[in-house]
Amino acid sequence: MQIVTTHRNTDFDALASMVAATLIYPDAIAACPTDVNPNVHRFLSLHKTSFNIILTREVALESVTRLIITDTNQWRRIERLSQLQDREDVELLLWDHHTGIGDIRPHWQCVEKIGATVTLLVRAVKGQNLQLSPLQATLFLLGLYEDTGQLTFSSTTPEDARAAAFLLEQGADLDIVVDFLHMAYGEVQKKVLFRLMRDAEQHEIKGKQVGIGVVHIDKHVELSVVVQLYGKIVNADAVFVIFVNEKGGCFVIGRSSVPEINVNTVLQRFGGGGHPGAGSATITADRVVPDEIRQEILTALHEVQCSSALVADMMSFPVTSVLPATPMHQIRQIMEEENIRGIVVEEDDRLQGIVVLWDLKKLRLEKQWNSPVKAFMNRNVTTVSPDALASEAADVMVQKNIGHLPVVQGEKVIGIVTRTDVINYLYGMLPA
Ligand SMILES: [Mn+2]
């Protein structure tokens, strides 16, 4: 009998590695320790029947011929099956990412410094072209994320990230992953969270809920998870927390879950940055008054919100387009039927020109209605990129007095901005 096992206080990397090993060694049975971590326990109580897992105490020790150990190199962490350590007729295999000194002396091993042990097994799964079920992929991703802090721990390797990509391709369910991953909160984080709950202010800015807090800390710890959790608990669209250290310096962490609030833009004012959804800024000026920073964030939020809408947010699509050979009478018909004043002319997915209602007035003779649109269209078209600011597009249209601004990505027209779109934008009637 072949047995796979793992360490006591089984975490997700351990459980995932054990289950993955049963794919690599199809004749092996997974034997799980009795004491597993609480979140693993919760996972197993729901999914136990989906995996073929027994308890270590159910293993008939005398019939074991091969023992595959995952995620530990120490016998003392192995429940019951450590009794097999001196049996010469048992072949020992080890898969682990702990490179410290251990006392397990395997006959064969795959031990590497890598973010998660399961990454090593995913490598073997890929190598053998094995297909994973979405449930297996989900469990493996849980293990991988737990041991790498969602790929943020410094122990994370590029291969861990590639393994995560592979598991997502295999159908790993991120909702389930998030549900079972418990972030590790230390005492400092708990204190910070408590103070935020007690002291942080809630503001409503243009219909969005924003939490802003100031917290004094004397120890540098991982704080972004707390900021994120606080935002979730108070159901804020965005949160900004100013951390003040004992030297008087400030560190701001921002998170946003709505496109209207761009954390990167707000924190750039303080020399920081990041992404629209997450960012930070370190303020090292001599005199830092947290309350001034708080005020400036609020000011930024009021300003940024009106100017941060992008062309992609305001444009109309799909765009009505025709081929250059389309006769003018058809252009007139389309404009009437669709009640539009401008039509884009494209060929092979490339913008060739634009024809607007005004152009129809150039036609003097009846037979001209049979001429192709390319004879009357405007070839010198002003365009805009979808990630330009909405305000920029509005400025261009006002300055050039044009009513139609095609939105172009590469050479392809993906939308159009009309005067109606600009008016809706200027009067704040963009869809939320
Ligand atoms: Mn591990």
C-alpha cells in the first residue's frame, strides 16, 4: 500500500500537496492528520467526500510499502506514520519547500526553495499533462495563495505565479478561495482595526461612501489587509488610512472598489501612487499634520471625482459604420432610420473617414446620391483614445467644433463621442 501524508496542523498547502500527490502517484491514498487548521477543517467538512482521504490512524502500518511525505521534512510533525521511519522495506519520498535542516532521509526527494510545496506538485501535474477538476484546482490554489500570501510574500517565485495562472486556467474558483483563506491578523492589526472602527470618519462624496482614518502606530507591520478589511466591514466604496509613526512621519494606504475613485490619482498628490484600486504614499516632510493630509485627501476626492471619468465611460457604442463604397442615398437612409448625425467609414477594421449630416448638403445633383460615400466623407478625422480623460475629449470637441469624435484603439473604431455624450458628461449624468 502506498500512502501520502503531511504535517500536523495541516494548512492548505499541506492538504493541497497531499491531494496533488495522489494524482502523481495514482495508487497512493492520502492519510490526513487528525489536527488540521480551522479553515482546513471547515473546507474538509464540506468537501471530504470529493477527495479520497483517510485518517492516519486508519492506515494499516504493516502493509505500507511506500510513504510519500509532503510539506515537511521533520518526523516529529508526522502523525502516527512516523513509526515507519526505521522500516527498511518502506520507500520514502519527499516533496517539500522547507529547505531548513530536517531529519527525514528520503530515498527520493523534490525539495526546492519555492513559495508553496503545491507548486512543485503542480509542476509534475503539468509535466504529465494531467487534467484537474475545478475542485482540485481550487484546493491547489488555496494552498498556493495561503503559503505565498496571494503571491506577495518574498518567498514567492515566478513559478508560483505561473502555477497560479495554470490553476485558474483549470477552473480554480476564486470565490471559494477567498471564502476559505483567512488572513493572519496579529495583535497590532487587530488594534488598528479596532481603532479604525471606533475613530474613522465616513464621508459621502458624490454618492460614494469614503472612510478616512488616522491611526498612530509604533510598530511597522503589514497594514494593507487591515485597511481592506475595514473598508469591507463598513461597506465603503473607498478607504484612506493615514498611519502616523512615532517619529511623526506618515504613511497613507488607499483602497477603492469603484472606478469613480482613483486611488492612484489621489495619492499622487502626496508623491505616492499605485493603481486605481490600491495605492500608498509615504510622507516624509518635517512637519506632517495628519489632519491636513486628511483634508487634502478630501479635497482631492472632490476634485478627482469629476475629472477622472474616461472617454471609455462616456462614449457611445456600438458605432454605426459603412464601407467607403456605400452610396450616399444609403447614408441618408441610415441617418434617418437610426436618428444619428454621423457615420464612420471603415474598411478592413481601419478608420477611413467620417460623414456627418452636414455633408449631405454638399450634394447638388440627384445622381450624386448614387456616388460612394468616400467622395464626400471627411478623411482628416480627429480621434481620441478610450483611456483619455472625458474632459479632454470634451475640450477637443468644443475647440474644433466637431460633433463626432471616433474613439480609436489601434486603428479600430470602438466607440464614438457625440455632443449628447459630452452634455451628459458635463452635467454629471454618466451612468454610475
Ligand atoms: Mn507549505
